Amino acid sequence: MRTRLAAAALVIGLAGIPMAVWAQLAPSPDAPPVSTAPPPPPDQTPVATFKLNVNLVDVFFTVKDKNGQLVPHLTKNDCTIDEDKVPQTLKSFVAETSQPLTLGILLDTSGSQQRVLPLEQDAGSQFLERVLRAKDEAFLLSFDVNVDLLQDYTNSPRLLTHAMDKAQINTAGGNGAAGIPGAGGGTVPTIGDPKGTLLYDAIYLASTEKLNQESGRKAMIILTDGEDEGSRTKIADAIGAAQRSNVIVYVILIADRGFYGGFGMGYSGYSAAKRISDETGGRLIDVGNNGDKLRAAFDQIQDELRTQYVASYTPSNTKLDGTFRHLAVQCGEGMKVQVRKGYYASAPQQ
């Protein structure tokens, strides 16, 4: 049975942690005798306690030349970072090719994806087989009228593929479900509009309840037509959650345009999907309903995730007031930097 998440819930299948039970060890027969003398008086010398709070910002980004090719061998002297237009002093600059990668795969299983879901399952499985290395991990969510955790964190492409293959189109019956397999047969809805596509809720939940707990390189890959219907979360809040979790979001826009044209509904998912990816430092890749383009999109994402830089700095603005700080990264004339638009300067969690 799949783990079910209500849209209002903010917890996704988190397993309980058993209490540790510590065994009391009997003393060894060869141990020295225990002294019964009173303890010496405590040292009255005051001890100074120092608390070090380092606010370090990590900025992950990729760089491409004027021809769109990835640039893999830059150094600290090649790039600059401005925060709110103020130059920052870099503490470190590393080309990240082997640091563990944490992935969240979000799969749109709403009614409009009926015809393209098999393409997503096939290409997504191949991608996971290629991209996951020994220390990487990934989880899989589906979203439609609900948000479902299909597979929790694992390093196993086999488990992820099995979960992806079991994903099914769901409109929860009624309100556009007529014609959906499992709710009357057929291929696409024939009555009314789909009940909901909780895209923004899924991004918010994946960011706050899964990826926020992880460190290092984190990315979210969303396969969707970009349409949201019924989310309680606004698009700005979904983007903000991803930014606070330092998550790069890639949106693979895969849409059966005939679904919208055939039912008189205007397709408008592109602009929202582009905003989500641009503001988090990812990218929008529009593949239509072409399987070859979809596989090529996964190849591009894999290359970018394995050709990243991470630059770290301590902000000159030391206030941790929760405000949004705008980032600008430059790496030489003619080069295009793919980076998140900024971050929220909040105090680190305890």
C-alpha cells in the first residue's frame, strides 16, 4: 500500500525512530579496585566558554559558454559573487563532481498526463540507473488530487523503478474522472475538468519534509505539464520552500497538448514551470510528448549535476533576519551562470 499524504499534512511518511536501550555492563574481574575516597574539591578556576556561530552560505551553480557547453575547469579567481549587489569574499570554491547527491523525483499523475505517463516511467527509470552512485540517494513522489510518497530515500534504482512503474493516473473519481482507468475505463476524461493537480503542494512538501533535512547537493526533478489545480500552497510559497532548503529544481515540461485543445482548455503551464526552475537555479526543459527529447533532457540534467561548482562565503550582511538576499554570480565574459536567485537569511536550525 502506498503511503498516503493529505494536501494539508506537512509530514510525509517519516518512520518512527526507536528509543535506544543501553545495556549496563558488568565490571571486568581484572579491573582495578574501585576507590571509596571522597572526590577532590572542584576546581574553582572559572572556565571561559566560547560560542562560535559561522553563517556560511553555499552557492551551487553551473557555467556554460556562449555555445551552451558546460565549462568544467574554473577556479576561485574566475568567478565573483554579489549579495544584494555587494561583492562577497569567497571562503572556498570547489568543482563538485563526486559529492553525494540527494534527489527528489516528482511525478505528475493527474488526468492530463494519461498518454505521457509511460514515457515518463521509462525514461525516468533509465535516468536513475545512470545517475545514482554509491553515496547518492533519491525518493519518489507522485502528485494528482493527492501527494503520495511512492518510495522513500533509497540508493536502489530497482526500488525506485518498481515504485515508478506502479504509479497510476488518479483523479479521485467524479469531477472529471469519468473515462480514467479504475474509474470507468477509457483514456482521458470525458466529463468536466480534472479535480486537481497539487503541483505547488508537492514542491512545498518535498522541500520542507524531505530535502530540508539533507545537506550537500540537492535537486528536485519534476515531470509535469506545469498546470496546478487545487493546491493550498501558492507558487511563491512553493518556490520559497525550495530556496530555504537550498534545492535546485529542474522541470521537465511534458504535456499532451491535444488533451487541452480537445477539451477547450487553454494550456498555460509553461510560465509557472519556468518561474519555479529559474528562481531555484535549475532549468526548464520542454519536451512536448517526445520520448527522444525526454531522454535527452535527463541526459542534460545528469551532465549538469555532475559538472557543478560550489562557492562558500560568509555574508558581509551578518543579520539573520529572515529577509531574502539576492545573489548574482559572474564567471567571465560570455559565460552564462545557472544559479538560484537568492536565499533567505534565517538563523540555522538547532
